[in-house]
Amino acid sequence: MEHIGIIGFGEVGRIFAAGLMAAGVSRVSAWDRQFTDPAVAAQAPATGVQAADGMAGLCVLAPALLISAVTASNALQVAQEAAQHLAPGTLFLDLNSASPGTKQQAAAAIEAAGGRYVEAGVMTSVPPYGIRVPMLLGGPHAAALLPQLQAWGMQAQVASERLGVASATKMCRSVMIKGLEALVLESYATARHYGVEDAMIATLQETFPGIDWQRQGSYFFSRVARHGQRRAEEMREAAQTVREAGFEPFMASAIADKHQWMADQARAGLFADLTHLPGEPGWADHADRLLAARPDPSART
């Protein structure tokens, strides 16, 4: 495959584009809805990526393999849009964090158009790993695509020929990981208010000595401050996964709300000045801004 198409040119799309080119793919094209802004579209050529003029154009440029790397809320819509234009036989690799039911609907649209759908469950954060991020594949075409992905250096394995297994694994993990992020945000900021953060974190360190709770807290605050919207959308899909299993998603829904709240704070500019601090901002830097932005910041115990 000499020409690959990427749908979505956010953080993950950019990382995969760079990784594929470094792995020897001669041409990578991309389409993102924000490319309708010429200033945004101009950023792609600067990275060596050809900006397509639309979904139809991308499908023409890359008839062998399309990689979907959009937000969870757009995963199904993007698959349905691509299905209107893709060439018969095109492989469609769906990296998006979505429920098994959503992935199955996306697969139905792609397969009805003559494409070959492969679901992927990306099992951890992409940036530290690049295209070598651990990934589970699913669906009847997963085994056919696997050798090519591995040849590019991807750490992929087939979870099942049955669609939904890879995404269920990913979504159930997300309830735990994104839930831990939400718990840390709430616990640490509240402890900071009461002035008991050092004592509280010391007890966590004693109970779970394998985790550096200061460093992990800073990482969680930073990632959610930057990517809370994407995480909230993923957790809504996780909640849908729980519903599809026949349970009420009390926890997953609450986690989504917490991430959305954090995303709203970031959108309001609450953390904008943290980039100007010397060194990497810590969790307390984020927590202090949350505390200062409370409706009644004068409240004290």
C-alpha cells in the first residue's frame, strides 16, 4: 500500500500520518472537516501530508486503506459518509473509541458499500507510543490487514473475527482508566481545598506503592485539561457499551460528566496560562485554578 488516507487530522491522525511516512509509506493524504478553513488545511502539507479536498477526494486518492481517527461522537457519521464514496474493496480501519453497537453500525455501512471494515481498539494513550500503540483488531477482515500493519511496526493483534470484541475490551478498560482520572481530579482538588493533599496522597502511596501518585496526578490533570472533550465523548460511548450489556451506566455517565466539566473549564481558558509556567505544570497548578474559579471561592472550612 503506497498511498494511505487518514480521516481526521487531530492529534492521533497527525501521529499516525508521521509514523506511516517514517515506516516507508510513500504518500499519506488526509481529510478533516476543519480543512474547510484554508489556514488549517495549509498545516497538512507542512508535515508532508496531502490535504484532500473532501471525503470523496480522499477516497479517490487512497482506494486501498482509509484510517478513521476522529472523535467518538463522529465515528459512525464519518463511516457512513465514507461509505458513499469509497472504492469497492477499500479497507476501512476504525481507530475510534466507540461502543460495540456503534462499531457494528459503522461496519454495516462500509460493508454495504463494498468496503472491508476492520475495528480497532486502541488500548492506551497514543502519544507515548506513536503507531506502535497496542491495538486490538476485530472483524472478518482483521487477519488480512494484520501483516501489513505489523510490517509498518504497529503492535496490533487480532482479538476476534467477530465485530465488537475489540471495542468492548477497549470500552471496559476506559471505564476503569478514565474513571481513575475522574477520581483523581475530584479527590486531589478537594484535598487541596482542605489542605490535606500531602497526607491524602501519602496514604495512597502506602496502599498502592507501585504508583507515583504525585506524578500520576499531574499526568491525569494535564491530559484531561488538554483532551477532556475527547475523553467525555469516549465515556459516552463507554456508557453506551454498558447499556448494550443491559446495565445502567451510573459510573460511566458520571465519568463522562466529570470529563466534560473539565473540558468546559479548559474551553473557558482556565488553564491557558499554565503553558507559560517554568517546567511541566503539576496537578496542584491545575487544581488551584479550579479552586479559584469556584462560584464562591471564599468558602473555607
